[in-house]
Amino acid sequence: MVTNVLITGAGSGFGRGIAFGLAKDSNYEVIATTQDYAQIFPLEQEAKRLGLKNIEFDKLDVTSPDDRSKAADWDIDVLLNNAGISEGGSVLDIPAKAIDAQLQTNVIGPIALTQIIARKMIERKSGRIVFMSSVAGLTVDPFSGAYSASKHAVEAFAEALYKETRPYDVDVLTINPGPFLTGFNDRMFETYRNWGEDTPKPVFDYSKLNFPHEQYDPQIVIDEAITIIKAKNPMYRNVLPKSIIEDQKSQLAGIWTRKTKNGEGETNELVSKAGSIAKETPVE
């Protein structure tokens, strides 16, 4: 049987790689969607070059009710909620409009889309819903509060949905990438340029800050995500790369013993690193 997969945010990064990777398997029919029409033509050319007949492209801006309504006409076996943006900036500085954009794209739009598709899955008692979350949905770095808030919200919706869909044989799971070199993380530290001149003088000088982590090869996530989508009974939470799982658990455990005065008068390690690391620094 052919499995129909809908992928949002397939214009670049993980979404693009997963879409083309799945389409190389004739057992999968892929609908790869993008935020705007301009992204579609190069994807079509790539599919033609690769000789892929089982992938099609469409515009689906998850923040658009009209775009989301298209999904009501599609029979989807697997939904990969991959579309997302990253709005960077300190909680002290980031404007409300940037926070709103963050939540509309990463939370409200994807959940509204999921509701449309999940109802059809419930009717036939089969399907899989995958949320491309992040380790930012588990732990939080400085300057990523808005992005982390959106991914924490995704984690909450995914956990609730997992429990709610048990009677209907619908799978729900998350993929939680760490720092990967797709350009996504580095753009987060450039969004301050869109804040506008009416924004109050920021506490931090963002022209001197970069994403404070070395970054991994994104092919790791692409390959693992394809494996997860195809798996009969995958794990609910999938932190990638797997080598950082224990660090994530340690960070979460450390919050329970943290006191309010810890680190006062000192600069946080990652704040310092943001001021010294170069853009797009790979893991060696």
C-alpha cells in the first residue's frame, strides 16, 4: 500500500531533505508544501532532475486559513508539521509583534492544520502525526525565549494529542533536533533587523551576537526522520543527535535544584559564547 505524506515547510532545510528522501521510495506519495509559490519551481526542477514521479508541490502557508483548508481534500496518512520560523532576542527586548509571528507560525497555524487532518485520521482509525519540535521545546537558551516558548507549546499540544488519540489508533510523536547547520539557527540572531526604528533601545547589542552552539550536519535529522516516519512503532520523543540526549536530561534535572541567586553578578556561559562564536560554526 502507498503511504501519503504531507510535509509543511518543505522549501528548505529538514523539510526539503525529508520530502525528497521519502519520495525516493515508491511506497510513499509526498505532498511537499511551501510558504509561498516562489519556492515551488526550484523544487519541481529538482524532482524532475531526480526522476521522481511520486512527489508534488503546493503552497501551504500554515498561518493562512485558506491554505489550510486545502488539506480537507487530501487523504493523508502521515502529517509532518515541519514549518516554522525562529524569532531571536532577549525577553527584555523582543517586540510583541515578533512574539506573535512566532506563535502564529510555530503553534497556532500547525495546530489548526492538524485539527483538519486528524479528524479524517480518527474517522478511519489510522494515521501518524509528527511534530518537528526541538530541544528548545525541552530546554531554553538565552535569546531564544520566544522560539523556545513556541516549541514548549508544541510539546504540550503533542503530549495532549497523544493521550487523546489513543482510542483511535492515531500515532503522535515529536522529533527534537538540537543545533543543526541549516541556516535556521543563525537567522534567529538576525531577526532583530526587522524590529523597526520605533523599538526601544535594546539591552543587548545583537550585531555582536551569534547562535551560541557548534552545529551538526542536518543530514542526521533528515535520515533519522525518514526512518521514524517509516517505522512501525517509533519512540514518542526523538532527540537528535542521540549523543546529546543525556545532556538534555541533565539540564532538565538541574532546574529542580537551581536557586534564584545562582549566577547573579555573572554573565551566563551561553551569553558569553554568543558574543565570541562565529556564524555557522560546525561541530568538529
